[in-house]
Amino acid sequence: MSTPAPLLALQPGYRRVASRKMLTCAGGASFEAWTGGRETANMSTNAGAEELPFQRWHRFKEAFSPELIEQAVQESPIPVRRLADPFGGSGTSALTCQFLGIEPVTVEVNPFLADLIAAKLATYHVPELLSALTRVSRKAAASRSRGAAMIRRLPATFVEPGVKERWLFDLPVLIQIARLRNAIGEEATPAVRRLFRVLLGGLMVGFSNASVSGKGRRYRVNWEERRVNPTCVLPTFADAVAAAIVEIGACAARPMRQGTVLYGDSRKLLASIGPVDQITCSPPYPNSFDYTDVYNLELWMLGYLTSFDENRDLRQSTLSSHVQISREFAAAPRCPRLDKTMRALRRAQESLWDDRIPAMVGAYFADLQGMMRTCAQLLPSKGQAWFVVGDSQYAGIHVQVAKILADLAPSAGLKVERTTPFRSMRVSPQQSGRHQLSEDLVVFSRP
């Protein structure tokens, strides 16, 4: 069996790339040293940031750039000593804060991503990591486990023979992953176990017969002929960990060493974080897509999910931005622009691909209005909240997210400082696929 391109990219060449990048960060652990003084074409996207130290641990397309956080801090009318992100995602806000000398507080509902953020923020002893890598590699290589316990907890589609002759992981590959998981689980230090587990998660798609885009998972073209070589699993993991250790050592002296990650529903947890000077975030867009789908491989393969009930509970803890699961939707808040949008969606309800979409859109704005009220409670006078949001469209009906949030701001105790268009986004092929939807930055402040 030949090794597919995604795995080859994580072989020894991966370590060389990491070392080259570290020449910049090794000169210091400031924000400028971390980013290398690069220029970004669009601060609303993560394009190019995956080459920065720590950001390569897991490919994350749906994120804003570190430079956006830097700009928010620089333009704040008050000093920013503590910053919160209620939708932590890849941890860009939190990690950037550490390089800027600001205490980060992050909330993330996806437990894999929450662990990823916590692993990026943590402090490590490099010799301990090197010793742990040696132990884990030796134990995994010597193991004779066949992964039976892991296989029992996985959906049938995950492992060969799969369902209807389709599966995500060849059995020999899954056995190697199971051996690594077991060896990692035997490490005594929780921070080491977490770091190694999320680094293994960053390789999971490459080990599978699938590819993942921003809209979900699909089988690779000709996956039946392009199988993953199971003998590549252990050395690929070792290379990835070695590269991460180089980054950790080079950037150990960040100005801020603290950081808090709260695991769970930001609608419930945000109020508990205490006063902050600034809030930056990019909530899920109301595009009827559940972003936990993108991380199904990591969630199941790493043991964050062990049953369909747990999967259901996780989906129900996410923002009301999708209809992937039956749930109670809160009533839409009232404002003329949203009222008009809701009436149009209800009139078109029979032509929508899911008749719950109008209720979902209304609940989405109810959720965000509640979040905005919490932001107003956490921020001091003149403190700002930066929201990156994106529009949606259903049956030709435009859901203008930035404008509706601006309309709702006064009732939440916030003032709109400005709305800045970032870029246009492509709508679904069923709706022509043209760039019609706006992605915007909305800057709120507490009067």
C-alpha cells in the first residue's frame, strides 16, 4: 500500500518546516516574533496562519487571523489586560493574547478543540516531553493490542469492513492508532497526555480514507486504491510531536503564561468568567451546518465520544445555528429587520429543505442577543466586543446577520461603534454559488 500525499506532508519534511519557522520565534516570544512580521491580505480568515508555531497542530480553516486580535487590542479605548473569546475554536484569540501579554479566557463547547486550546496555552518541561515521546513510541511499537475495546465504541462506519463496503479507517491503521492511544493514556502527567492526544488528533484525517472541508467529510477520490500505509502511523506521530516540542521550546518565554479554558456551552458559561476588558469572537454562522460534524473523526477516535447519546448532547449544547438534531428553539427577538426576515422565511417554509429553518434562524438571534447581554455585563464602560459574523440565505431570503445584531444591540446594553465588511462568501450551489453573502466585523462597546 502506498502512503497518500496528506501523510507524506507529515513525514520528516514536516519537522524541517517547523524548524525553519522556529528560527523566527527563537529570537523572542513576542507577537512579532511569533508571526514573523508577516502581512495578511484578509484578517477574517486563517489563511497562512497554519504555518505559524502551534497553529499547525491542527488544520483549522474557519478562523480569523492573529492580527485581528492585535488590532482589537491596539484600538481599544481602554487598556486590555484580560480578553475573552466565547467561541474558542482553534484558540487563535487565546494564543495571540499570550504573545501580547494579555490574560486569555476561552469557552469552547467541542471537547477536542477545548483540549487543543488548553494544550497550546500550557507550560511544559521540554525534557519531560522528550522522555514521554520515547516511552509512548516504544510502548506503541511493542504493543500487541488489536484495538478491540476501541472498535466496540466506534460507529460501524469508522472501521473496516464498515457499512456497504465503505469505511473511514482500514483495520491495520486503526490498530496502530489504538496502540498509540493506549500508550498515551498511560502517561502520568495530564498535560502530556492532553498534548499528545490532540497532536494525534491533528493527524487523524490523514490516517483516514476521508477528506474534510469546511462543510463536512467526504471519501477521498479513489480511496479504495489509495490506502494509508499502517507502518507510517507511529513515525508520523513521532515527527509531529517532535516538531511541536521544537515550537514549545522556542516560544516558552511568552509574556503571558496564564490562560483559562472553560469546557461547555458558552451561552451558560460566559457569565461565570468574571470581568474582562475586551471580547473577541466569531460565532457559528446561521448556515444550518453543525460544525461538530467536521470533528467527528477526532471526537470518536480519541474517545471524546463513546455513544450516540453523548453525540446528541454535544450537538444540543451548540449555538442554534443548525438543524442537524431535534431541539427546542427559543423565540426570535423582536426588531423590524428580523421581523421582516422571519415573515419571509415562514412564507417560504414549504419550499425550504428543512421546515425547521425559520425557527432555527429566530433562535440563533435569541442566542446571540443573550450573549450580547452577557458581554455588556462583563465589560467595563468603553470596553469593546468584536464579533466576526456571516450572512446566510435560504430560498433567496437574505439573513443579514451584522445588521440584525446592530439592531438588537441597544436592547442588549451595547452600542455599535462600526460595522466593517470583510469579504463576500459563496452561497450554496442550489442558490447559484455566486459571491453574494457578506462576512462582517461588528464592533460593539458598552456605553
